[in-house]
Amino acid sequence: LAAYYCDKICLLQDGKLISAGTPEQVLTQSNIERAFNITVEVIPNEITNSLYVIPVLEPLHDTLH
């Protein structure tokens, strides 16, 4: 939602600034993975002209074993 509604955003980890700027500058795969310790894909949406941040989840069967 931040990518759609905000002109500028800040990304924090443990209260420390990781990145600040436009959504395109801040919402990068490496920044989000660093801040939240998860694997993601960042995909541009040409219709809305914003970004989608999609978590890459482990297959459930690998987690259960």
C-alpha cells in the first residue's frame, strides 16, 4: 500500500533507518529482505504504476518434515 499511496517512504529495522526515498528507491528486494529477514520478489505493476512486494514462501511440505 505504501508504494501506491506514498511519494516518499522510510524503511526501518530495529528503529534504525535502512532507506528513505521514493517507493522505487526504498522498496528493493535487498532492502526488504534486510529489514524483515524474509525472501521477497518486488514486481512493478504497469497498470497502477506501483510496486507489489510478494513474499516467497517455503513449500509447506518442506516445513513439516
